[in-house]
Amino acid sequence: MRLAATTRRFSTITVVGAGLMGSGIAQVAAQNGHDVNLVDQTDELLQGADRRIRSSLERVAKKTFPDDVTKAKDFLEKSTSRLNYSTNALSAAAQSNLVIEAIVENMETKQKLFQDLDSAAPKHTVFASNTSSLSISRIASATQRKDRFGGLHFFNPVPVMKLVEVVRTAETSQETFDYLTEFGKSVGKKPVSCRDTPGFIVNRLLVPYLMEAIRMLERGMHVIALEIEIYTLSFIIGDATAEDIDTAMKLGAGHPMGPIQLLDYVGLDTTKFIMDGWHDLVPDEALFQPSDLLNKLVAEGKLGNKTGQGFYKH
Ligand code: CAA
Ligand code: NAD
């Protein structure tokens, strides 16, 4: 009963950006009874999202109904039937009560998208960004609905991670904040409330830690040459290898993944966008300094799990 009432209230939802995060958000919305339009730029990208969602739904079905094939099949069919794929964000938004953006981590691109969506969506439609690091109020400034705008920050992999950060700006109305919080709960997440500060809660702590792990590797890349009498001894000093850093944080700190693995999992491009944005904002902050190694990998297209190579080969 409660789900039906909640579903009507949110129906229909549009998720723009069908990459790692957008496909996960669309999936958890659909599996929890919401009708979802998932939007990306090309049919090929949408086909990729459809494959990812189906394979993830199968894992969820197996876990939820381990002994009941009929229920698992029904769950899969119902969830996929609630998903509609589109390359037209504006017509999708025109039929939606909630639009969640999960496109590339770039302020201008997000502002341009929301400016266009603002003219297409009904007045009551609530907008949310899944940005990892950008100011929600700056993104919202491209629209005429700053009171109906907030952050909904999900975590990767969305079907598994139980948290959602609900971000309110000075202009987000209480009604919008409550609506976004309720949406987070309706898709099975535990909401926490955040002010609109860089990185909110999790990323303000997590991203500097990930960058420190890269710096440990970078320090390991210096070759030291020592002149001793007639010999030259060359050796690499290193804080540690990628494998040892990961093992250390898994076994020594109980993390499910080490930081280098997690960087590949999050996407090196996304991490670089986050760090570059914060560095521009506060250039003197030691924790926000760019990394040559990260820049090099991104320039080479080694973005992590999603391209088959990052710090590791996948
Ligand atoms: N869809 C559905 N289920 C999935 C899944 C997916 N995409 N990925 C994993 N699972 C399920 C598996 O089916 C499995 O279920 P069972 O326990 O019932 O078998 C369970 O999750 C564990 O998966 P695996 O056995 O494959 O692998 P694992 O034990 O190594 O766990 C992990 C994988 C959940 C990703 C775990 O390693 C983990 O929690 N890693 C850390 C992830 C993290 O820190 N995320 C936050 C990133 S930061 C962020 O998102 C914010 C930002 O803005 C950058
Ligand atoms: P991604 O690169 O996997 O996917 C982004 C998708 O957006 C791509 O498919 C791209 O084609 C699409 N896109 C770009 N511009 C578009 C537009 N104008 N209209 C429609 N689609 C467009 O990226 P991601 O990892 O899913 O990240 C998306 C957002 O979520 C970013 O803001 C990121 O910071 C944030 N985020 C990422 C993670 C993570 O772990 N990767 C976690 C939480 C939040």
C-alpha cells in the first residue's frame, strides 16, 4: 500500500546520463516500483546501460529469491518493464515529477542541460543532481526553480551501496528536501542530510584519501641514483606498490576494496574532474593538488574498470 502511494507521488522519474551511476539509479528506482525514463546521448550507450541493468537485476533477483525461480523471474520482468530508454531528455522531463541528472562531472555541461530541462519540465517537477563534488546551488542557478532543486548523491555500485546524501542549498525548500529524502527511502537507501559544501560528507573524506594513495605510488616512481666510490647504485624508492597499498587497506583497515582498486572502480576521469574542480576552487590546499600520474592515465584513456585499464588491467 505504502509503495503504491509513494510510487504515484514520484511517477514518472527521468534519469539523465546512463553511465555507471545513471544506470544504477534507474535500476533501483525501477526495481522499487517507479516508472523510469533513462536518457543518454546515443542508442549504443543506452544498449550498454540496458545490458548492465539486466545483469545487475539478475544478481539482485538471485540474492532476493534464492529458492524461488518464479518470483525471481517476475521481479526481473516487472523491473525491466518499468524502464523506458530515450535519447530525448526534454520530452522525457516533460512527463516527469522528478529529474535526476547523472552526466559528466562538468559544471558548464550540467548547467546547460538543466537550463534546457527547465524550459521543458512542468513547473512542479523537482530537479536533482548526482554530482560528486560540484556546487548544487551553482548548478541550480541555471534554472528558475532553485527552490525545487537539490542534490541526490548515490554511491557506486548503486544497487549495493545503502547510502544517499540529500543535499540542500540555501534555496532548497523544505518540501523539496523532504520529497528527495522520501525518494531516497523509497529506493531502499538510508538518507543523510548534507549542506552544499564541496564533496558533501563522503567525498570530502574519501577523495583526498584516494589522492593520497596515488601520491604514495608517485613517490615510488622516483629513481634514486647514489654515487658510492666507483659504483652507481640506482634503485626505486617506493612507499609501496599498488597491490600492497590495496592489501594494506583491506586487511589493515577493513575496507572492502583498497584505494587503488576503488579509483579504478569509480573511474579515473571522474576522480580527475573532482580534483581539478576543487584545486581551481582552493589552489593552495595541499590535499587538492593535481597528480601527474592520474592526468597521464586519463590522457591515455585509461579510465579504470569501464575502459578495461586504469591503474590495473581488468
Ligand atoms: N549489482 C547488483 N549486485 C551487485 C553488484 C551490482 N553492480 N555488485 C556487487 N553486487 C553484489 C553481489 O551480487 C554480491 O552479492 P552476494 O553477497 O549476495 O553474493 C555482493 O554485492 C558482493 O559482490 P562481489 O562478491 O562481486 O564482490 P565484493 O564482495 O568484492 O563486493 C563491492 C563488491 C560491493 C563493490 C565491494 O567491493 C565494495 O563495497 N567496494 C567499495 C565500494 C565503494 O566504496 N563505493 C563508493 C565509491 S565512492 C562513490 O560512489 C562516490 C563518488 O561520488 C565517487
Ligand atoms: P559515466 O561516464 O559512467 O556516465 C556519464 C554518462 O552521461 C555517459 O554515458 C554520457 O554519455 C552521459 N552524458 C554526458 N552528457 C550528457 C548529456 N548532455 N545528456 C545525456 N547524457 C549525457 O559517469 P558516472 O560515473 O556515471 O558519473 C555521472 C555523475 O555521477 C558525475 O557527476 C559523477 O561525478 C557522479 N558520481 C559518480 C560516481 C562514481 O563512482 N563513478 C559516484 C557518485 C556520483
